[in-house]
Amino acid sequence: MSPNQRDRRRDLSKNWCPEGESFSSAARRVSQSRIDALHHEFADAKPGEPRAAILLHVFTDLDPTNADRQIAGSPSGDGVVDVLLTSPSAPLAAPEIAEITSSYDTTYEASSANLSKFEKKILQTYQGHSSWKLDLNGDWHREKLMTLAPKVAKELTHLDQAGTPSETTPLSISPHVDATRCATIGAPTVQTWSRSAGVADSEEPYLEALSCYLSTDTTIQKKLKKLNSEKVRHDASRVHLFISMASTGPHGALLPTSPSYFTEGTFTAPAPLTDLWLEGNTGALYHWSDAAGWIFHSLTPDDTPTD
């Protein structure tokens, strides 16, 4: 079966899981000074943690604390949970805890180092304020990415300064690259992914494939073991796992590209999770809780004026 055959049989615009509050709406409750403080709080954290902490803050109304703080380049604390979440209105209440990880494969990442260099090269000359997701077509590996980067940066700057609205269909900016504006959370970012990502290669329903990944992946198992231990130590009321989902590599097929994925199959959450968050720079954040099941939050820009 071809990689796209499974998705062609499904209408990804239908049978969605429920939609929660958008980032644009929820972020209105958060001051810029608080966002800046969180960037400072997680300045020494691992890549991806500042973004995850901000998203958790916006959608839970809880205050994140960097519990696994590194000092002077020292390794992270052995067995220390990444984030403590506390209620600003009830400081004596039991905290919630969160681990932040990704589904990226380190071996694949090493072979794809040029993509990271490509993104950095773009950001060196990009003069806009928006974040962008870049879709690379099947011939991208044949292109000299370092030569292409300044051209992409110039075109993204033009699109941003022209006020090009958020689009559901990517904008073509070169024969090899399409771009989609994303929500800017902190400093502008550029992230690349393969157009074939997020397409499963078997008949297995998405939620069952996701459940299998959570129950078998070595990295996830280590995170769950830590969460189980830290839940007892902190007497935590809820336990969160936040995963930045890879768009490429061995787990790229798990990238959630439609809310319809979360009505396909049966999801089994591993203990001790009460909350699971999935985000892959696709314009949506997916959240499972033991109380409400799956919902999604739109992360795309919202031009609706504040009342």
C-alpha cells in the first residue's frame, strides 16, 4: 500500500475530536511580562522546554517552574521531573508535574543535521516577526540547502511584512519549499518537515499506533518511570507528559496532522498519566485528559480584535 493510500480513504476534515479554546484567545489572559519571565525561567532548559512550558501555562492557568534546572552546564538532575505546575490562586494546593520530551530519533537527527543548519541559516537573515512551518517536497534533499536558505528568508520576510494572512494551504516560495504561517510563541521560529510525514503506512488506527508507541518506546518508558517516582515525592495531583512530535524519522507517521486522527481507534494511556499533550508545529496542540478525553487547541494566528 502506498504511503498516501490510507489517508485518501479518509476525509480529514470530518469526524474531528472536540475543539478547545484557541491559543490566541487563551493567551489574552497572560501578560507579555509573564511570557518573558517564563523564557528567563527556562533559559537553561533543554530545547523545546520553553515553548512547552508556555503552552502549558496558557492552557492550564498554572505556573510552570523549571524543576530540573542545570547550573553552569552541569547535567540535569537524576530523576528530577522537568516542570512543576502550581496554582497561583492556591499556592498550598498539591502541585502537578510534567515531563517534556520529543519523538525525534537521535540517529535520524544526526543524519538530518543539514535541516537544522538550514533553519538557522534562514533565521540569520529573516526580518519578520512570524513563525513558519516549511514543507519540503520529495526533491528537497537534492537541493543545496545552504544556498536556498537566504532566498527562503527573503521570501518569508516579504510575506510577513506584506501581512499575508494565515493559510490552510501552504504558500509556495520555491520549487522545493512551501510555507505556512504558525503561531509565534516567543521568538520567531522556522521548522521544516517532509510532505510525507504524518501519513501512516498501515491499517492500524492512529490512536492504537500512538498507544503502542507510548507503551513500548524506550525514551517514553524512562519518562513514565520518572513521573511515577516524582508523583509520589511531590504528592502530585496530576501527571502530564508533553511530546514534541517528529515530522520525520521512524516516528514521523505519528505526527498528528488532523483532529480526525483522535477519533480513530481506541486510546490507552499508560500509567501514571492523567494528561498527554502532543504538538508538532502543525498549527494545533492535542490534549488528552482522563476526565475529558481528546480535544485540540488551534495555535494559528487569530486576527479577531480584543473586546
